[in-house]
Amino acid sequence: MLDAFDIVRLVDKLPLKICAIATWREQFMISTVSTKNEAHLLVYKVVSSSDFDRPYEAKLDMTLKKFTPKPIISLSVIPEQDMFLALTTDGEFHCANLITYQIVNIGIPRLKGCSTFAVDWHRLKGFNGYLRICIVLKKKLLVYTYFGGTFTQTNDLVVLETPKMVSWLGEGIIFCIKKDLYYMTLDGSSRELFSIGQHRSEPCVLPIMRGDKQEMLVLNDDKQISLDTEAKPTQPSALVWSENPVSIIHIHPYIIGMLPRSIEIRALEQKLLVQSIKTNEQIKDHVRFIAHDQVTLVASHTQVYKLEPKAYEKQVQQCVLSKQFELALEISELIKETESERKLRREEILRRYAFYLFTRHEFEKSLKFYLEINEDPMHVIALYPHFLPSEHRQNLSLPTSPPTFTGEDLKKATEFLIKYLTQLRYLEQQNLQQLLTRMENKPEESPVDCESKKKIDARLLLIDTTLLKCYIKTGNNTLIGSLVRLPENHLHLGESERVLRNDEKFQELVQLYQTKGQHKLALTMLHSFHGGPNSSLSGVWPTIDYLQNLGSENIELILKYSEWVLQESPDDGIKIFTEEIGEVEALPRSKVLAHLGNIAPALRIQYLEHIIQRWKDTTPEFHNELILIYMNEIVNNKLPQYLKSIRGRPRAKAGEEPGELGYLRSRLLHFLQSSKYYEPEGLISRFPQDDLFEEKALLLGRLGRHEIALALYAHVLKDPKMAEEYCRRTYDPEENRGVYLDLIKTYLNPPTIKDIGISLEGIIEPVKDINTAMTILATYHEKIDTAAVMLLLPEDVSIQDIKQFLTTVLEENMVVKRRAHVLQGLQLAEHLQIQKSRIKEQAPCFVIDDFTNCKICSKKLGTSAFARYTNGDLAHLFCYQQEMDKQIEY
Amino acid sequence: MSARRKVLLKVIILGDSGVGKTSLMNQYVNKKFTSQYKATIGADFLTKEVMVDDRLVTMQIWDTAGQERFQSLGVAFYRGADCCVLVYDVTNANTFKTLDSWRDEFLIQASPRDPENFPFVVIGNKIDLENRQVPARRAQNWCESKNNIPYYETSAKEAVNVDQAFQKIARDALAKENDDIYKPQVASVPDIRLDSNTKQKSGKCC
């Protein structure tokens, strides 16, 4: 129970009997009945007094004797229109002026037999609003609307019997016939609502504003029901008074009921009994009337009291102490203070409320309030038993010790904490973002900004780390992963590491290390888990995936931790360096190559082939290296094995040997032909002198030393077909015309073995081979310089041998010559034709005289330079050129 | 037949800026494509009514801005989503790499009841372009590793596979709705409607 109101006596022991009371502003009027049954009207003003026990007193302002001939039973003041209305016991309705206190006639005729009336007064903003009165005249409801200083009757509604009571509700009227309430709209349609109750003789209704909505409170016995402006109940449950109220008034946030033996004060929204003033005990009086405007008055037949609200601050304090937080919030709105003070007060109430709700296990609502007042998350998290270290928890000043809870309650509470933290996380991230943007735009770092950034960072650290613990507590495995993977998470490394380890969330721990840049820890862990049972961390692939995403800035780590993978599973391990991912492609290749050379030399071919073929690497060193690796592999391993296996039988063609050797050689040969980036100068000396002649020929060819290359084919390999094939490949009419001549030369004047630069046991010095030379000459004569060949031919060649060649060459030369003749004739004819037409065009004569005008500017041509069009038109040369320029522009 | 109430499915499209989220939505709802790029600000939605197994459902497709990851849209926006569509651009490997973050961030913000089985759909867009960077196999592997997320490759420009992808989205979202027995029936349905084509039809269902 609170102490919301004091009761102060204003008028004491009036010799006359009060029969009606009304109040406006700080004034009130009482109507009394004299011994002669006439109505006297007394007007008072409420003023504060210095008396501590009676802070207010009423000063009698005016006494109007014999105001009406009969006693007044109902009074109503409309201060904005300086008007008051009175109904007397004989059923006469009076309008009076509030300044002159004279009864005036303003449009309402003298009505006899009225039983009651109701005023509908809309105070609209910046405008006087409108005023309507409904007067009950026997079985009629007469509606008068006030406009321009007078009342006009606007409705005349008929009802079955004379209503006891009327009241306005929205665009309709509530009235009571016998014990039943009805609602009638102004068009006359009505419906029955409900009964006023068995134990109630008089109806009791009260129009109120709840927020910005008009409502009507209606009593059914001791139950109070709220109706909206269409007379429909608005709340599921009714307020129940402790006795049947005679009358009620509304003083936000309270509703005050005048009960037979007491005045009861209740919170309207919470329906809670706040205070009960036992009238018969406390003031020893029987109150009968209650009125409310700026002041609230209750009156008995001889006394008037003021209901004085206690200071709102005190009320709020009391509410908080008795844990009536909702009411405290409502009352705190009424305190006159600055917005910031109000905000602080509200926060303080909410803080206590939230804690109270938490102790009652209403977690959702509690956390909602904590979020609203932006409570330090440390305090909120401290309400839970296990998220903060206990010594730290004890250091925080909590209102009282936090509740203990377990099992389902704890789980539920944790779920709501997750929601709270998620929301808070979002808000703090936004704050951080805004702060960072602000800091970026400032030229200098301000200490305030740095301080607030520190604070936000600390909060986010706490939020994320606690969120992780919540996820673990509630077994939310998917979200654990999501949180640790977030690139911008604010998890505390040590603490998160501890909880993840305790819960054996090793995969998530690796991911945490990854987002926190602790790659060494992550990779060491992956290594230690790789041999474990079949889990997400076993095997080489977790490490491979990890290394593939590290990027070139971590190359040393990649190299270090790829070592065991390459040794354990080279075929998978090479993927660390060859996966089609941007990061992998960007790794420094020479380092990788050197590393592979140390750890797994066999993988170098695969790596080089990948970077050259897939990633189109053109670095000469890599191309050279690949050639040398192929070569070494062939010479040191595969070739000796092969030679051993054939035991002196003839060798297969290069690249067609069985097994690996053939494969390697064909790749090497193909690469030597297709790659444009290797450097043959350095390579050639590394090749053996007694084998791999095919490869050597290609290298020599690349060096432009075609004679030696061809000599290798012709004399060492004794394969004229390959030599011809070589010529076909390398012949180019512009760049390399002499290659066929070189081929002939090698047959006619063979070089020595020494010239060729090989050393092979049992090789015979090359010998002249005129026949082959002649065949080549005959086949490729058109690509060979005839004159040069003639010089080469040895003197002992018989004419018979070269007859065929010479005839063909002569025939072909004749064809060329004749063609040239024909072409010459045709071109001469064309030349003559053109000359002829030129002469024709130059022949015409024309006269330019004083009357010859320019076609373009229409001025005289005179002696200026001119242009003549093919149709004979003439123009200034200048005009003509301008015209041409214009056309070009278009 | 109590389940015959009108169903509204909230679908959220996420992904880096410029991957074609707006284009996909426009292609699906309006059958239109423009090659002009205009950044989305905040979030915007279109609705479309579709039939899923004889049921008429309204898809409310939320298109989001890709620039600022989760800065302007609150936690409330993500709660109540029935399906989350993750979009990347097959010609831009970075947009694929960030899918992880988009998914993780979504899950944390939305905190769905069953995050393991929350319906996602991944769309690799712009397959009409030539300079593809992300192999389909890599995307499929990723989807498989995330509890078998359905994967579609589309071209919003040439309307390839767009309808199929959204049909799957509607189906999965509806399945999730039906599972969510706790879900309040009207929560998360905003009052505002941006386009007039989606007025509730008054026609009676047989």
C-alpha cells in the first residue's frame, strides 16, 4: 500500500446542506439548500496556506442567495465558455454565466421535467472545440450543440422509458433505463449493453482518456469495465473494487472510487489497490460528492475536502520500494523535470525493475529492459552463475545477490541471454562503425574518441566471448562455428581457447586461431590431430585446406607446415601449391620450387608443368629448370635402365621407348619445341654428348645453328626423314630461307664429328651422300636458292644427276618470266587508259568574266583562285575548301 | 485442412555488392534485366505468388545492400526469415570466399531455432560471362560441407536457371515454415506493401 493522497479539509461545518458540487481551475462552487428549499450558491477559491497541517484553505469568493427557486441536484462548469449548467429538483434546466452568475437564455428553451443531462466538451487544440449537451426530457434525449454563442437543438431522440443517466461516448450516448445500459448513436439506432448489476441502484460511468484514446469506464456492481468509443469492451479483465463505488473519478495514473465507507485509490492500468482512506474513521464523515478538475474535491453534506496528491518523487520512491515498477514509471512521467533528469530517473527505475524481473525468472522482459537502458553488459552477465570468474562477479555491485537457478530455468535464461547479446552486439558494432567513420574524418586523434573506442572494444570482447560460452552451454554447435569464423569477431583468445578446449571443440578452436591470425597454433594443432580417429581434423586435408588460404605473406609458415604433408601424402600435398585459388597462384614460385627440391624432388616436374601450362608462367628459369629435370631424370635413371634391358638390340625412336622413359622423352621433346621461353645457350652444355641427340638438335635449332642440328639428324641419327621434318618446321621464307640449303650442304660437305660436338664410341665420320642431296634438291627446289646450290655441287657430279633438278628449275623460272610479261602488258594498257581520260578532263575551256559568281557565296569570282566542280560549277577555292571541311565534319 | 491458411514466406538475399542480387530478384519477379548497375540502399522487397505442390504461397523476397555487411539492418530484420539465399559471382573469386562470412553472420544475427538445418540456397550468378574464376566443383564442395546446401548456377541476364532456383527456395522455405510449430502466425509480416500487384486475392479456394 502506498500513500498517494492526503486529505485536507477545506470547508468545515457548513450550516447549510450541500446538494451539488462542481470545480474548475482552482475554484469550486457548492450548491446548498436553504430552509425554504431555495438554492444558494457558494463560490470558493482554493489557496495555499502557511499552516503546516492544513497546507490549503478555501476562501469564499461569492455567495449567491436564492440562485434558483428549487434545490440544484446537478452542476456542471464549462470554464472555457464561461458557462455553467444546473438542474434543479423540479426538472428545470438552467444555463448561467460564470462571470456574472446570471442565468442566461442562450438557445435552450425553458424545459420542465428534465431528469438529468450530460455534457460533451471537446477541447481541440488551438480552437475552442465543440460543445454538446444531451438533456433527458421524459422519454426523449434532446441534443443541443453550441455554436456562435448559442445552443441549437440538433437531435431529438426517443427512448422507451425515461433514462436515469446519460453520458456521451464517441458519437453516441450511453444511457440507463432501470438497471440496463444502452448505447444509442445520434441516428437513433440503439442496442442494449449490459446490466449495471444487481446490487447497484444507480448507474456509474466515467468517460476518460487512456493515452490518446477516449474510453468509458462502466461499473457493473463492483466490476469496472472499459468500453471504446463504439461501446465495445477494450480489456479482457475488469477492475474489481472492494465495495460498490457510488462514483469514480480519474486522476492519471489513478482511478479514485467513492465507496460507502471509504475512498479507494487504485492504479488504473495495474488495477492495483494503492490506498484506502476510511472516511468514517479517518475524517469521521460520510462523503457523498466527488469532483475533479485541477483540484480534486470530496464533499459530505456539510464539509468539503481536498484530495492532495503527495509529491510524485515520493510516490515513485514508495512504488519502487514496494516493487510496483510499472506504476512508478507512470508516475515518474508526471514529475516536472528536464528531459535528461527524466531519462535518468526512468533508467534507474528500469534498472531495478529489470533486476526484480530477473529474480522472478522473467528473463525475456528483464533483458529487454536492460537493453533499453543500455546497461553495462558486465552487470547483466554477472546475473548468471558461470560466465564471469567468481571473484570478479563479487566485485560488481548488484542490488542484492543474484538469484540461483538451474536446469530448465538456466537453459531458458541462457537462450534469452543469447538474444540479448546478439542485439547488443549489433548495436555496439554500429556504434563502433560510426565512431571509426568519425575518427577517419578527423585529422587528429582525439583522446575522447580513443577512450570510447576502447570502451566499445571492451564491451564487444565481453559480448562475443560470453556469446560463445552461451552457445557452448546450449549445445549450439553450428553457431559456435559461425562465431569463431567471423572475420571481425571480438572473441577473447585465451578465454575462448579455454572453453573450446574444455568442450573438445577442436575444429572450432582451429578456426578461432585462423581468424585471430594464430596460424602457428592452428597448424601445430592440425598436425597433432592428423593421425587421430576419423574426425573433421584427421588426415592431411585439413592442413592442406588451411595452408591454401594463408597467402604469400605467410609463405614461411606454408613451407614449414607443408613438409609433413608432402612427406606423408605427396600427391595430395602438392595441392598446397597447385590448387586453383588466387592465394595459391600468388605464392612465390621460386621459393616453392626450392622447397620442393629439398622435401620432395619428384614433385618438381608436376609443379613446374602446372605453373607453366595452367598458369602460363613465362619465367625462363622455370622453363630451363623443367628441361633440366626431365633431362636428368632421363639420363640418370630411365635411360640406363632401358639400355640395360634392350641388351644391344636397336633402340626405339626417341619418345617411343616403352614405359616412363618414352613418356618423359616425348614430354621433353614436345616442351623443347613448344616453349618459347627457355634459354638454350646455358642448357646445351648440360646435355650429354653421347645421347639425347634429338633433344640436342632442337636446342641447336633454337640457337639458329641449323647445320649442326641437321648434321645430327643426317649423320648421327641417320634419319633423313627427321631432318626433312626439321626443315619443314623451321623453314620460313622471310627469316629462315637457307635451311634446306643447309640440309643439302650437310650431305654434300659433311662436317666432322668434332664439328658436331659429340663424343660417341664407335661412331664413323660422316660421308658424302650425293643421292640423298639430289633427292632433296628435286623435292624442295622451289625453297632453295639455285645459284647457291650450283656453287655447292662438287665437280664430279654428272650432269645426268642434276638434269632433272635443272629442268624443273628452268621450267619454273620460265613460268615466272612469262607471267611477268603478261602483267607488264596489262599494266601498260591500264596506264594509257588513265592518261587518256586525264587529257580529256583537262581539255574543256571556260571563261571567267565579271559576271561569273561563286556557286557557294554568290560573290564575284574575280581573279581569286577558284575550284571547278565536275558539273561545271565554279567556286572560290576558299569557299570550296570550307564546304569540304564542313562535309567532313558531318 | 487447417493448414490452408495463407502463407507468407520471408526470403532474404545476401552476398557481396555487384553479384546480381537485385537482378536475380527482378528477373524472377518482373522478368526484366538491365545491365546498368545501381547500388541497393538498405533493403527493399518484392512479392510474388507461387504454387508449391498445389499450395499458393506468397514469397516476400528481401533484397539487401551488399556494401555494408549487416550494418544498417537490425537483428529484427533477420529474425523470422524462412530462407536465406547466398549469391556470389562466378567470375569473382572473392565474392565466393565471403559466402562463409555472410552465412555465419546471418546465423548469428537470426539465431534460428535449428541453425544446423536452416534452409539456405547458394546461387552462382553471371554464368553468361566468359572469364569464370570459381569452378563449379569448388562451390559444390563448399555447399556439401555446409550440410548440403542446394546449389544453382544462374544467369540473371539470360534468365538461365533463375526460376528453378527460386522454386527450390520457395519449397525449402515452406518446409521450414511447416516445421516451425512455435512460430506466431502473424508476426514478422509488415503492413507495408511496395507494389500493388500483390493484393490479396479474394477468390475462394475450392
